[in-house]
Amino acid sequence: MPIQPILRYPHPVLKKLCNRVDICDAVILNLVADLLDTMHAGPGSVGVAASQIGVTLRVCVVDVSASRHGRDNNHGQLCMINPEIIARSGAAIMREGCMSVPDYTGDVERATEITVRFCEPDGTERQVAASGFEAVAIQHEMDHLDGILFLDRITSIKTGLFRRKNYA
């Protein structure tokens, strides 16, 4: 499927609450394929949400396995339809970046362990207990589905927002 352009802040779609998916049909399968292609094409990308490509449906993909931060602790490629966090624990501040906000990174506090329930593209319901960088990436992408950017979660606007030196 084709790589899709990423919407950039302050595009209004990035602030919209995404709609639940009722049925996994060819449209949703194509959307997932587009998200995967777009994620793999993005520099350093470990996830993409449907809203980032202009689609307001609760679909996102995450794969931290190629990242130095997640390669030793991950569930591989996750294609999540209607994801919901059903448990969370711990807290840590990590530096986050986003393809929709390419010029900045920021310190964001997230749960260090989560359990997320979602449907896979084939309709199978799945539950995953994620920790560390993978948990952070999942929470980041799920925030997109709720119209929340990492900018909205910066720990301190004075000391927690940083201009990106290079995007690679």
C-alpha cells in the first residue's frame, strides 16, 4: 500500500477524537497496510495512528523491535483496532518525539507498564502486557486516537520542550 503523508501540528484532525471501528473490512485492512508502510518509511518511527494520516478511526500500529530502546523487550508488530488500556502501573519521564511535531521533542510522564486490549485486523481480540519503551510507544499512539499530542503532556513547558537538532 502507499506511504501516506503525515499531518503536522497544528492540523485540526490531530486534535479530533477518533471513532470506533465497527467492522474490519477491506477499508480497515487497507488503512492498516498504509499505516505500516508509513511507519516503516518514517525516520526512526515506532508507530503511527490513523489520525496522523487524516483518518479519524481508532486504529494504530506500533513496532519498537528495530529501536535500540525496544529491541530487547517487545511484542513485534502490533496492529491495534479499538485499543484500550485496561491496566497501568509505574511512572517514568521519557523524551518523546513525533512525526506530526517534527521540530520538537519533549519530556513526558507515562506509565511504565500497561495492559492493552485490542482487535487485530483479522478480528481476533488480543491482550498485551507491555513495559518500558513499548508501553510508552503504545500510550503515545493511543493518545493520537484521543486527539492528544505529546505537547499536551509535556512535564514542564519551560524545561521539558526541546528543539530537535536533527530528525533521524
